[in-house]
Amino acid sequence: MRFSEAFIYTSKEAPSDATLPSHIYLVRGGFIQGIGAGLYNFLPLGKKVLDKIRAIVKDELDKASAQEVDLAFVTPSELWKESGRFEKYGKELLRFKDRKDAEFVLGPTHEEMMVNMVRQYVKSYKQLPINLYQIKYKFRDEIRPRFGLMRGREFLMKDGYSFHKDEADMIENGFNKMEKTYSNIFTRLGLDFRVVEADSGAIGGNGSKEFMALADSGEDTIVVCKGCDYGANIEAAKRVPKTEPIYPEGEEVEMNYGKFHTPNVKTIDELSSFFHIDKYYTVKAVAKKALYDNNIEKVVLFFIRGCDELEETKATNAVNANELIDVSEDELIDLGLIPGFIGLEGLPKDILAVVDSELKGADKLIIGSNEKDYHTIGFQLPDYGDFYRDLIKVQEGDKCPNCQNELYYTKGIEIGHIFQLGTRYSEPLKAEFLDENGKSRPFVMGTYGIGVSRLLAAIIEQHHDDKGCIWTKATAPFDLEIIVSNIKKEDELKIADELYNNLKSKGIDTLLDDRKERFGFKMKDFELIGIPYAVIVGKKITDGMVEIVDRKTLEKEEVTLDSAVDRVLELIK
RNA sequence: CGGAGUGUAGCGCAGUCUGGUAGCGCACCUGGUUUGGGACCAGGGGGUCGAAGGUUCGAGUCCUUUCACUCCGACCA
């Protein structure tokens, strides 16, 4: 491609709302154009990168014997009603009506559609397993789209679905196989990523793992281990239960059961300094209002150690709620609770309490007495049976559940997510097959997603400098750029042109910068766009030399004109 | 949805308080000079000032309504 003829327009200025490098450079470099909240046009450069990423995704999936399909973007709402998600999915689902007043949705994900398709053809266990996928635009009416391609409303996603006769096959031939395949894909794309344990969220199912590209700008906090490869989203992270702080010999904490007058001691900080004791020994009650379908609300008390914090996703799952919201002190008082002094003993009857698993069997605790200005010390937890749940947010410095080493936080961009779905969709949608015994059974499913357009952003988050993008060889919009220093010098232009034609004939996708601009201007554009290498045809040709610039290191290497092609081929291999 | 803010040329912004000829930088067009790190000079084109209504002799500016967008939060396969 000749730059002078290309639809490539770079800019010195970034959009005023852009904060992330990926957003700034992708817009400035002429890869994408923002046209509305969370909506982007892909310009030729961006489209080329997108297609390259897409090809890698497809290649690896096809190797894993998944088959590509393409389902309708506009989907009839009936299927969504059948699965119960038409109402449940909420406002993210864009709904509309056609001229006949029939309801439709723009697909935000395609479980329903895919199950519907498969159930019409697959009737026997002999036809299983099946793994189908598509790479298609999705639309989710996000509350607050931001960060460029990172959180758009319309975005390109690869969504895959596998169908199996049983759980074991789903795990082996679906879930585990896809985990391997995804790792191959992200490795080929040159990403630094981690596979972490995740919350299954609204999609449902048992096990799920996320693929996180490590980046400070990531929206997710992930917990990783210094000693082993354990990693988990903070929403699902586990730890070795906290143990008693170590006190010097003879100063161990001892408590006798009893009520203690603690006037105006309401917070955990006040409590721990009042008793001169580590927060480990205190118990706090975190009150939330749980929201359920049909506008049902319920106040829930979550009891955790004073040194811990409530992890909201875990808490939401613990009570099977759709959402947790804050509850006011007045509301608590109306229910007969005394904020600051809430405990487990003597709670009003109809209050739901959930206790953190780590408190099971714990003793030597200080907890509210459900009585104004009183705390109970030396409290020991009775057997609450089913009320124990994992509720706490793992903290930096906690111990790894696998190897006991220290855990720490890092930030990640969610680029892939794989789920063991089970029969969550096949059952309500009555997608069934006959097993070996002629018995009808729902498909056991897995579902697998990759944010393809988000990958562009993730790659730039990991591969950029203060001058612009640094594409990897596998994802660059062109293999090579040739910069003509001054097109008015006929020999420069001629040599560059020959070089360009030569490389083109060898299958090298080359961008020839033959614009009527000064050298510095072209270099800046080269650096901004981030093609891996450039050949500079300039003043050194009088000595029969050209230069090759490495975008990553910005180092220049002089080679003779004759050896230039071979050297380039060697580099971009 | 809660809080804050912004809509003026393709992009980034000033002008609005205090009403009186629509501005700047980048980009674009013409001519010339320049040519190894985002050149310079001269000339030029481009705007129903987000929309609707109102006040006024006169509205980008004041008032009312409305729409859109952005930021923080909440939210989020």
C-alpha cells in the first residue's frame, strides 16, 4: 500500500475523554474513530489488525475442531422469554419492535440462539460432542461505556458453545480443551496473561475461568501468588484461613464469656483500641439489602472478622440475590437492630444472617450484644450449619490456598472467559438428546468467550511507549514500512519503489510512505502507527546503504541496499 | 440511576459572568521557500454557536424546555 493513496489519517491530538494509552493511540494512529458512546468505526488500519487477530482466533479454534457459524444478530424475543432472560438480563439488552409490532433483541450473547439451533438437529448421543462458535458483533447497552474499545457497547466477540452427553465429557472435551486453545491464542497474540478462577456471574454454571491480560489499566483486580501459578479474580479468590496473631509468650489473648459495657464504641477501630486487641478477635456485621426478582427486598447481615472486608460478589452469591445495595441506619433501627452493637445472639427472628466460613468454630471473639452500649466477649460461634459462606475479600499478604506463599494484587483486562455451563440453558429450552439407554437428557454445555475487539486495546496496553503503538509481528497492520526520506529526490523514490515491489512480490505486506512530507513527520507517524520495522531510504543511499529501524527499540541498523531484502525477510520472519 | 460538567469549523479549545461584525491552534486548499526527527512565509475555504421556544431594537452570551455527550460513583460474561 502506498501511504499517499491510503485512507490513513493520524492526528497529534487525542480525544478529550481518552485516558488510556490504547484509546489515545488507536484514535491518534487512525485505527478507530469514535462516533458515539461506546461506538466505534474501524478504519483501514484498525480493520487490518482486527482481521489478523480474528484469523488467529479462528485458526486455533478450527485446530481444536470447533466449527464456525454465524447466527442472526437480530433475534426474536421468544427465545429469550423461554430461557427467562428477557426480563432478567435488564437494561443492557436492547429491545425493539418491527413494523408488525413483533419484539426483537440485539444479541448481547447467543446461548439461546445456539441452543435453539442445535436442538433442531442433534437428537442422539452419537452426534456429540459438538463445538460451535462465531465471531460476531454484539450489542450491550452498557450503563457507562468508556476506555475506548475496552468497554464499548457494540463490540466484536468470539462466542463458542459446546454440547456434550455428560459432565465428564464437557470438562475434558470442552472446558479443558478450550482452556488450552485460549492459551495458545493469547500466546500467539503476544499477550502477558494469567488464567484465573472466576465468579460465574449472571451466565451461571459451576466452574469458570477468566483469561486476564496483565495491565495496570485493567478494570479487574486479580489475586496472584508469589510462589505458584495460583490466580483468581478478587470476586472468587480464596486464601488459607487467617490465623491468630502471634503474641509474645505469656501475653496470649484470653477471654472469659461475658457482656461488657462499651459505651459509644461502635466501629471496629474503636472496639479494637477499647480492648487493646487485634481486630482479628472482633466480629463485624455488614448490613445489606438483597434484591430479588419481582422487587422483593430482604435485609441481610453478613458477619465477618473485624480485620476482613466483605467481598460483594461472594456475598451476593451467598444469598442468591440479584444485587446488594446499602441499607440505612434508620431501616436497621426499624427492624429492631442497634447499629454499632449488632451481634449473633438475640437477633430479631426474621433477620437473615450469614456468617463467614472462617468463623466456623472460632472462639475468643468480641461481638455486639444486640443491646445498646454492650459487646459480648469470649464469644464462641455455635453450629449455624448452613449459614456459613465464603464472604471475605482476600487481602494482599494473605496466604495462597495452594502453596501457602504470599498473595498479592494485580490488575487485569478480561480478554476471555470460559464456563462450565451444565444444563442451565438446555433444560429450560428443552434441548435434549437420547442417551445410550434411549433416555432423554438435556445437553451438558460449556460456553467460551473472547473479546476480540477488546484484544486490540489489550495488546496496546501491553505494547506501547510514549510515542505510540508497538504491534507484535502477529498483529501489526503491515509487516513493514518503507520511508522515503524526500520524495523529491528521484533516486530515493526510485530505490524505495523497487524495494517495495520486490518485497511485495515476496508476499511482504508493506506500507510505502511516499507522502510529500518531511522526514521527521514520517518518522513520527511510523512510531505512532507502530509497524514493527521500517526501512529508511534516505541520504545514505549515496553510499549504497539504507537503514532498518526496529520500532520496539528504535535502534537503527545500516545495511547495504543489496542485502536489505534478505535482512528484512530475516527480521520479520 | 446519584453527583459534577460540557455542547462554538473535521479535531482540540477561547469567547458566555458584563448582550452589539464569529475567534485561536491543528487539519484542509493555492503559490513559494525548505527537506534526516511533527518546517516557514503569503494568501484562502469552511460555522443555522446541540435543538426548540421566550425576553430584547439586537442573543453564542439572559430565561424556559429538551436532547446529546463526558467525568466520578454505582453497575458490568
